[in-house]
Amino acid sequence: MTTERRLPECWLTDMDGVLVHENHALPGAADFIARLIEHDRRFLVLTNNSIFTPRDLAARLAHSGLHVPEESIWTSALATADFLRSQLPGGSAYVIGEAGLTTALYEAGYTLTDTNPDYVVLGETRTHSFEAITRAIRLVQGGARFIATNPDVTSPSPEGPLPATGSVAAMIATATGAKPYFVGKPNPMMFRSAMNRIDARAESTVMIGDRMDTDVVAGIEAGLETILVLTGSTKASDVARYPYRPSRILDSIADVIELI
């Protein structure tokens, strides 16, 4: 006797390399989002980028031709704020980051200060300040706990790679001897906090990503079905090098639509 496989109720998807590439929507992305909304599926678009607020990102996606409600966007900044609120409600933090991170922490009830904070929180920023990094080092040495939004060491730009959160975190860690706790991918906590946001259960949720070492491994560790698409950084020939496999490998997000 066979039982018919139930369609997933909830969907998590990475943004860059899955839905967009260099601010252009990838083929099938708009139809994928439209199908999710048409079938009333709960979903979130995930990104490790902590620079932008969900409103900013919704506007940027709309410019690319993708109409994603801002409440359907989950960033490493939101996951970090959610984590800190659960760890120490009403705490304080010295923040290196931009509006996406500072707004998330403020809305989580955190006080942003450079005087005896509970945490030093590092996120992505487009301008690295030696003064701010020095202040962070001294605060961590003074006892502040060290949190970073994500471990990505570079971020893309039209001119080439830029140093990202992981690179600056390594600088602070080397100077202090304190390793940061990274909240974003590949920490499966980011997926769990996203699932809590949309009241999703692991057994009926799918994660779509373009990277084996972040999206897929974190999805597996969170107990999700995983789909690897080949429109981003991972090629089909790369998969065999990893000791784990996604549930499915598809050419692009266009091939996911029929699964909704």
C-alpha cells in the first residue's frame, strides 16, 4: 500500500542566486512567488544580508520585477534580534551595522549604546570604521558577549568581492580571543526562527538554496526537505564533494513551480 505524498505547506527560499542575480530576477522567480501567493502557501524569502530592512528589500525586489510582501522577508538581522530577545529581553548592544540591523534590534526592545553593553553585535556594513572596530574590541575585552549576524567573509559587488561580516568578525576575534556566535546561515537557528515566524513545521517545510555549504546543510540540520538550484554558486559537479545531499537538485526556480 502506498500513500500519496503531501505537498509542502511552507516554503523558505534564499534570495541571491535563487530568485535574483545582480538585481535582476532569474527566470521563473516571479511565477514562483505568484504561485505561492495563489495557493496561499506560507513562505519567507531569506537572506544573510543584514544591511537592509525588509521594507528596503521588498522595494529592491519590486524593482527587479518580484513582488514580495515585506512581511515575507526574513534577514539575518531579524533572526539576530529574535535570538537576543529570547536570550536577554530588554538588553543592550553596541552595534556595527546599518539600518537593517539597528532597526531590528530597536524593534526587539534593545537599547543601542557604546557604554557597558550586554552584547557587541556585528553585521554587514558598506563602510568599515577603524574607530568602531576598535571600540568593539575594547568592549568585548571588557566582558560584552560577541554576536555576529552571519559568517560570510565576502559579499559580491559589480567591481568584485567586498569584505563582509565574517572577515571583520575574524579581526575582532583575533584581537580579543573571543569567538562570535553567528546567528545567520549556516546556523539552522535562522531557519527555525523563520519557521516560528510563519508557524511552520519541519516535516512540511521546504528550503530552496543555491549553496551546499549554507542553504542545504542548514536545511538538513533543521530537518527540512532541501532543494538545490543551479543558478547560483554551486554547480552540479560540486555536489559530490560534500558528505550530504539535498533532497532534490533542479536547474532553476522555474523547475520548483510545479511542486507547489
